[in-house]
Amino acid sequence: MNPRTNSFYHSSARFCVVASLLICPSLFLFAQDRAAAPSRAAAVLDSMPHAKRIAEVALSPDGSQVAYIVDEKITVTPAGGGSSHAIAVEGNLPLRDLAWSADSKSIAFIADLPGDVPAAQVWTAGADGSNPAKHAELKGYAQAPRFSPDGSKLALLFIEGMPRVAGPLQPMTPLAGVIDQKIFEQRITTINLSTDRLTQVTPADVYVYEYDWTPDGQAWAVTAAHGNGDANWWVAHLYLVNAQTGEMRDIYKPKLQLADPRVSLDGKNVAFIEGLMSDEGSTGGDIYIVPITGGVARNLTPNVKASPYALAWAAPDHLVFAQDIDGNFGFASVSSKGSPVQPLWKGEELAHPAGAAWTSKFVADGEVTTAIVREAANTAPEVWAGSIGKWKQLTTVNAEVKPAWGEMHNVHWMSGTTRIQGWLMLPKDFATGKEYPLIVSVHGGPSAACVSQWGERNMGPVSAMGYFALCPNPRGSYGQGEAFTQGNVKDFGGGDYRDIMAGVDAMAKQYPIDTSRIGIRGHSYGGYMAMWAETQTQRFAAAVAGAGLSDWLSYYGLNDIDEWMVPFFGASVYDDPAVYAKSDPMHFVKAVKTPTLILVGDRDGEVPMEQSVEWWHALATLHVPTKLVVYPDEGHMFIKPADARDYTLRSLEWFEEWFGKAP
């Protein structure tokens, strides 16, 4: 139910019409109180360092140059280090989605135009920043440009007339009038770079999610589905598409979800990742390969105790991939001929190829070179490049940024016979001989993972408040292999809940934790788990449920992505209500005693606002201390910085308030 994250809110409202007497005045009064007496939590948030985010990084095909995006601006630098230069366009527009040409001489990218509805320009420029050229101006949402192998065309994904940014995490368009289920399909569109002629190639009734050119430039391997793009990613197939006619050949129907299709360098095979995935963009599973003409797919990574999430061909018969592995990140390689996986590197750092156009390249002595963004809880992100495990730092955009929180520990514990991993951040200025509160942060997904990520965006503020912060990776998470990820199928709130509570017990035995002041929080699946946990135990002094799921029956009929539920529950809620009911917080709501803060965006399509309203109404009726805050014009991922800050601030203040009332 949300991407790979362990942040307070989900990595990016007009409710006042309905509830002006209930919600909006409370927001106003809260602001008045805060202005009169700023809280300790506000001071902590104001003291947080702010690292610059590196949105994308891409290695040129010849391995000589690295392009990256910081503050919506493109910079190109030599992969071996040296002077860099910027690429800009007229109007100083925000830039995204960069891609290299096969000859490493040009870069394509998208420039977003201002306005309430998506509109963008498509540009190319020389790698040295020379000859910038605008090739198209599009009304609608555009993304993922890719040069054809001969450099004569650009392909991109385009939704003509789309009234919002694409994707289920974004604020949904409110329903109004007669609902005709109008569907905006994302199509592969080509631009002839000599004439700037625009051609929509794939059929008008098919939504294309990802694609990759064949080496001869005559076709694409794509993941696609008919119908609603937000919902049907979970039932997408792998197709081979003729780049001239748009004719589609279905070459593989997955058992679960698939992502990241990559055509081999000889054009004979397509590699992809297949597994149980709860969100488009939150990728994990096993690596498969299938002939480009169709046939039997082979699993190249069976039983690997990790979760591959991005891959690239480094040779005609050799793949390099990035993976979540026991809470860490790693790189490994595998032959398409079926040899065992070869580990290349593993570390705490979040060392990831940020961007869909990831490339890797074999260099001397069989080493593989990559460009990555590298960060950890106490190390701000920077761009690195070079042979895997021997990278050289290329940027210093966050050189002056220092952490303002405690140490991060990779921790393990047993839940029955199952070994569970998680991350524990110590309180800032931790000292022995003193007990501290603990906040359990449950990640979204559930197919996702807590990682050691720059602390400002996840557990840092909790540590700076003087609390322990535990982010567990219970069964259902990435990092331990596909069998572990599938460990909560038909068992939401069962084994995963026990794993989390076993972690609380284990940490309380190993660290000086005040067991009367333990809280739980989460967003999306994490919000569901906060709601579920308080129906199962009264050990928590306070809870924060962000975009939580409270009632499976009503949720099934309200959300925009209902196809995700069948792989996890085996049937729809209408066909097997019992499997949902046993994991339904509302069935057990009368057991709740925990003070609960509920936060949600009013245009959330993944976990609609009504789920939070139901939970708030139930707790208020049962006289459980509760507060509901609805954020105008926000979706599942908060996109307004002020709202994201308010979400975090209210969460910290809620825990501080109820920890202060603990016995």
C-alpha cells in the first residue's frame, strides 16, 4: 500500500465541505495554540538538518560520464571525477527523467511547465550542455524518455489530457457528476528527432507501465494491461510491441506481479523481476528470463535470501542487479545460463541506482561499473561512481550537513522459529543508567523494507526527541527472499504482528526502554498495523495511524487499486469475506483503549479518507481519546512540504502528550 519507505508519512482537501464543524476548526485552533506556545517537538523539527535530495543518477553507456538531478537541475560530471557542468533550458524550468543516448553524446529529459494540470516539454542536449533543443510540448503527463538505439527517435510514456500527475500515490481527481469511468491510458509515444513528429504508437485501450527498446530499435518489451492504469498494474503482462505499428504480442503472463523489463544485449531474451509486490514502484522478487518471442520463463534466483529490485544487462549473457538483503543493500550478478548468484557487494549504505534508466558496464578484469546514490542514517546522500564496491565520491552537495540524532543499529530477534531483522535508532545523547521511550515505526507496503536511510526523512526526529525508534521488517517485507515476502499471504495481522511484538520484547530486554511509554505509528500498511495492534494489545501508550485501513469490506469498494488485494488474500472480499474478516480491525474495535491520532489526505486513492473517518468515528463513540486530521488536496503520498511537516509535528506532539500521561 505504499512504496519502499520508513518515513513518518508516505517517498510524494475539500473535506471541509463535509466536516467543517468537526475537522477544520480544530486545525485552526491547533494553529493558534502552536503560534502562542511552540512545542518541544516543533523546536526539534526546526533543528533538523536539511540534506539535498538527489533525485536521479545515470551512468553514460560508455561509462565515462554521470548525470544526476539535484533541486530539479541536471549536472553532468566525469565518472572518474573532475569538473562538472549544468544542463539548463529556457525559463529555468524544473527538470526530471534524464536518459542517455547509446553513443553517450546526448541526454534527453523532461521539463515541467507551471500550472494546475500536467504539461511538459521534451528536450535533448549535448552531454556537454551544448545545443539544447525542445522537441515537443505536451498537454498531459509524460515520463520515461528513452533514445532509440540509433539515436533517431525518442520514446516516452505519455497520457494525453491527464488532469493530474499519474500514479495511485498522487491526489486523485474528486468524483463529481455522472461517473462514466473515463480512463486515461499511458501510451508509448515516439518523437522523430529530425522532424519533431509525434506519434502515439501503442493502442489507445492499453496502459503501458514500463518498457525497454530492443537492440535493433524495431520493438519494445513492455509491461502493460487493459483498463484502469492505477488498478491494473497488478495484472499486467509482458508484451513485445512493434515500434512502427503498435502491434502487441503477449509473451508472458506472470503468476504474481512483474516489473523492470530489460531486453538482453543480443535481443534474444527479456529479463524482469517477478514477485509479490504491494505497490507499483516498490519492486522486489526473483529475476526471471523469457525468450523475447515468448515461451517458458526461468527463475535465475530461486531461493535467494534477498529481494532483487533493479537490474541491468552488463553482457549478452550476464545480469547485474541491486537487492535488499537483510536490511542492507547489495549488488550481485547472475548468468542468464543459470549459474549461481555471485555476490558483488553488501553494506548498510542505501547504495541504489536512483532512476529507471539504470545502466551497468563491464570493465577490465570482469568488474562492473555503476553510478549510484549512496547514503545511510548518519551519512547524507552523495553521488558515487566506479566499480561496484570501489566507488569514488563525485559530489559534495551535502558536505556541510551533519546528523542531529543518535546511532543506528541493525538488529535481529527471533519470532518463534523465524529470524527477524529491523533497524533501531538510539536516542540522541543516549546515556546508560536512564530509561527512554520507544516508538515502533511500521513501514508501508507490506512489500517494502526499512533501511538505513538519511535520518532526517525517517527516524531522526524521533531520536532527537529522546526516544528509541524501532523499524522492524516483519514477514511480508523485502530482504529475506520471496518466501519470506509471501509470509503474510492470507495472514495480515497474524505472523507479521507477532514479529513486531517479538521485536518490542527483544529490544526491551537489550536496551533501557521504559515499557510504560511505548508507541506505535505507521502509514498505509503501517497505518493498518497501528490500528490492528491496538485491537490486540493495550501495551502501547499512544498510536498514530496514517492513511490506515480499518474495514476491509468498505475498503474493497472504495479504493482505486483493488487488484492488489487478490494476490494477498486469494480472492475478493465478496468471494471470501472470512479471510478478510479475521484481519479486520473494525471487527475487534471494542478492545481498543489506546489514544490514537489519525492522519490522512482527502484525495487518497490507495487508502481512501473514509477508512480513517470510520476508525475515528468508532473510537470517538467508544470514548477512546482520538483526533482526526484530514489534509486538503493530498493523496496517499503527501506532496506539500507544509503538510508533511505538520504530519510529523502532530505525530511527535501526540506521543509526547501521552507519554507524559503514562503511569
